[in-house]
Amino acid sequence: MALQRIAFDATDEAGNILTGVTVQVNRESDNVLVPLFSNRAGSVALGNSFVSADGKVFAYVAGGAYRIL
């Protein structure tokens, strides 16, 4: 399975880093939660949704169009 990396800082409108933010990744076409992984091999599952304590969001996901909440 080919996984793509998503990585970004969770910020507010002013650009301030948001700590303790809950992240959820849904498939754009049907709004269903998708499997997330913490490594490119896809062998370590990451919960969907998950909390980013420091505002740094990082996960691997199968290629496609997603809505990140």
C-alpha cells in the first residue's frame, strides 16, 4: 500500500500554534474516517481522531482527497 505523508502545524487565524488540538481525517467523497498510520510502512496504526499535544500534526494515509478537521 502506497502511503502519503500529511504534516502541518495546527494554527488559528492569526497563525498561532494550537496545542492539544484534536485532529480527524475524513475521505472527501463520503466523509468517512480513514485509517492513519505513524510510519510509511503502515505497520503502526494511529487513531483517527488523535490529539497533537504540541500542535505538530503528522501521519501517513493512503493517497486520495481528504478533509482534515
